[in-house]
Amino acid sequence: MGKNYQSLKIDRSEITPKSLYLSRRDFMRSAALTAGAAALAACAPRATESNAGSSAPVDPVNTYTDELGNPANTFQQITNYNNYYEFTTNPQGVARLAADFQTSPWEVKVYGLVNKPKTYSVEELNQLFKPEERIYRMRCVEGWSLVIPWLGFPLSRLLEAVEPTAQATHVRFETIFAPDEMPGMKSLGYPWPYQEGLRLDEANNDLTILATGMYGGELPPQNGGGIRLVVPWKYGFKSAKALVNIELVDYQPDTLWNAIAPNEYGFYSNVNPNVDHPRWSQATERRIGETDRRLTLMFNGYEDQVAHLYEGMDLQENY
Ligand code: MTE
């Protein structure tokens, strides 16, 4: 996304195998939280059991497909090709730099124009809102994509609990400020912390989730643990990682990428193959693990669920 963007290449040999880091206890605990626990049990214990007495890296067996029939990317791919500029701009360097980042315990404060502001622990959120499996496409604005099986719950359920007032029109998301643990925060002169925003109706759409897990287990630090936003019809940068503040406001919030390059990254940032980035086409994308490019789908393939949110809006102008 920086100025020296080049077409991205990933060599399979560069994907560093990494042991499945979840302990069996952690896995069983998070699996028990999910509605799909039975389905999960069919694939994951094999991975954890064979991992038990050995140090050999094990990739959880991938039995996930999205609603279009695309297989999910492997756990290895999803956890070794990441955008997370607080650590580094190198997508293949995030996993190593984030390995010791503490994601538990984790709290998120929900406040602003609400009747019932509250700070929640991720554990409490998992108990209250029972994460479910959501297999979503993630389309990065840079032209690569992944299919990721998240564990999460609709953001609308949390918003309902805090009761937005009639004045609230937007939601502002702020992620952790931890320069001592996140080397990119010190080396990149960006206006940290990372900020994002959604209109309230976008935030309340059923596709918008807060993810607290992935691949049937905990949410790895490089993928945004303790808790992250996932908005699958928008470019990946809207899906802010490591959330600590969620504020209900009555204005369109600033976003980090819009502040850095307003002509390149708009507030909406809906996936749209017909609106090119000023420096590259958005018509196609490369799924990590594939060599040929695929056609990018309008609203990333979620048109039926979200097109109504933008009725009457000029999508070239509101990019
Ligand atoms: N969140 C934070 N806090 N910092 C980031 O740099 N990068 C975004 C988004 N969320 C980013 C972030 C971008 S550009 C993308 S494509 C996705 O995270 C990538 O998510 P993934 O690494 O889990 O696939």
C-alpha cells in the first residue's frame, strides 16, 4: 500500500512452516464456544493429537469452503502472509515479529453516543455472543486475497447491548497503541494508532463481525488477536486488527489510510472491480497459493447482502 508498491509475488518455499501453537486445552475451550463445535471436532483434534508428543509442525486439516465453493486457504498461508504495519510492511515478516505479542487478556472499550458504555474482556464477549464460524473472502486493496474461516459474532449484537443513542451515525474503531511491542509503529511515521470507521448501518449489517478466533482456535496475533473487525465486502484495510476502542459518533470518522493518501483510500473502500486504484487496476486479484489471477467480484461477492446500503450513491465518487 506504500508508494513503492510492486506486484506481489509469494513463493511457496518462502512460507515458513510454523507449529500449531494452540494447546489442546485452549483449542477445546475455543471449540466449545462455537456453534460449529461438532463440525470442528471432525477436523481439528487430528491436528492437535498428532502434535501432542512431537515438535513437528502440523497444519490443521482444511475442510472449509466458502458459499461460492472456494476452499479456504490453509492455516499456514493465513498466518504467514499478513498486512500489519504496526509490525512491518513485509507481509511475510509479520508472523515472526508478532509471535510474542500478548493477545490475552484483552479488553475493548465501547463508548461514545451510547446509553450503556462498557469495557468488555474478550472472554466475556465470547460468553455473551457465542462466536460462530464465518468463512469469508478477504480482498486486500493491493490485489491479493485469502479465504479465511473466522470465529466471530455480529458487531450488531454488541451494539445492541450498549444501546446507541439516536444521535449516533457512525462507528469509530481504534486499535492498540503499543510502540514498544510493535516495531513498525516506531519506524513508520504514520498517524498511529490505526483507525477505521463504518456508517452505523454498515456496522449493523449481519456480515460485519468481530472475530475472536480463526480456524477453530484462538485468533493468532498476526491476524489481529485479541479481537478484530471483519467487513468482508470492503478492502481488507477496513478490517482493523487488535481493537481496543469502539466509539459511537455523529460524524464520519477519520481513517489511517485516508489520512495518509486521501485520493487512494476513501472512507467507503468497497471492493469494486470497476473503480481502479490510482496506481493499479482492481479488476483482478491473486488468491494466495494460486498462480493465475481471478476476476474480482463486485462487493467481493457479497452484492446481494450489501448493495442496498449504497443505493443512489455514486460509487466512483464514494470510493
Ligand atoms: N489492522 C491493523 N491494526 N494494522 C494493519 O496494518 N492491515 C489491514 C487489515 N487490518 C492492518 C489492519 C490490511 S491492509 C489487510 S489486507 C488486512 O488487515 C489483512 O488481514 P490478515 O493479515 O489477517 O489477512
